[in-house]
Amino acid sequence: MGTRLMTRMGGGTAVEMTREELRADIEGGVAAAVKRAKVPPLDDDEAAHLLDIFASQERMTGVRAGDEVVLSCDGTMSLRASRLDALADAEDVVGGDLCELAQPDYSYKAVKTVVPSEQRLMQEAQYRLTIPVQYGAQADLGRYSKPDGPCPNWSQLFGDFLSLPSTYAHMREQSQPRVMDRRVREEWAADGATDMYERARRRACEILESHEPPAIDEEVKRRMRAAVEQADRERGS
């Protein structure tokens, strides 16, 4: 049996695994990604590079100069510090290039009751940090909780929602902005370098000129008429 090496799972939990177990885990993850996300598999060199990283016993792991990527810190919150301090840690300690201010109750329903205080915090974050700060909340948490989703309470999802079947079922529907531009700067500049206000104005004009209400299914119409007729009978109309 090979030497057991200390490594960490995606959530940060420390575990001990052999190189053979790590290799099998990487191969299983690649196979799952190919099947679920319809992405090409890693080649042998890429898989071997990941294995070297996960098997390293050094306390710090880095990349070669020129191979850096943008590091975003989504859901930047901490129970051991204020939210602003957690954002500062994301910038100064983690080295993030983008961070997120958010409520622990990560839903629009909760956030809309505390908008003024959240605006103040966002303003302070903008003053304090150099890296961009985005605000995070989710409109569709209902997809993950009953009756539409698998969990009795959506708060149980944190740390585990990526493994749920409903996440894979809806993952291609998430994060598809029509106004925010996520392209690289060169593509954005070549396409006119428009700001968000201009893109929103153009989108509003398109909607006003071309929008048509979606057709209602005949079965839905029948049920709506039946509900109205039932209400009329109950009122004696």
C-alpha cells in the first residue's frame, strides 16, 4: 500500500490518500465532468499536473508566472469577522481579484427587506477595497427546496448544492446575463466598448419594439376558465 499523503477536499476538509487514490479520484471527477457538463476530458499531462498539486506536501502551492487566472471569491462571508473584514481578507490574504458581498440568507426575499443597510455596506466596501466588489443574492432558491427541489429547507444546501441532481439539471440556465458583459476586454472593446447603461437602454428598446406575450397552453386556459367559473358559482354569480 502506498504512502498516505495529506491533501484537502474541495470544501477544505483535510484527508489522507495515497497517490493511487488521488489519481482514481481525479479520473472519476473528470469522467463525471465529461458526462454532466459535456466538456472535453483532461489530457494525461493535465491530469498528471493536478495529481502533483494534490499530492504536494508543501503548505503553499502556486503557479508559474504567466499562468495566473482571475480568482473570484463568491459568497465572501465569515462567522469570525465582519463582512467587510471578510472582503478585505479575500483581497489581502487570499489574493482574490473579485469578491462578493452577500447576506447569509442568500435570497432576494430576505435582501429586499434590508436594502438601505446593504447599500451602506456596499458603499463602504467600494471605499475600502481596490478589487471589484459584486453583490450576491439568488432569485431561484425555490428550485432547490421542496416542493420543486430535493431539500426540505434550502439553508441545508450550503456546502453541498453542487452535488445535487437539480444543480446539474439547471446549471446551464444559471448566470446568463443579457446586460452584463463577461467577455474579455479585447472582445468588449472590439464590439463598441459599451457600458451597462447603454446595453440596458438598447435592450429596453428591443423589448418595447418586438415583445409579444408568450402563448398560453390550451390546457392552462381551460383550467383558468374552470377556476373562474367555479369562483362565480361559489359567489352565486
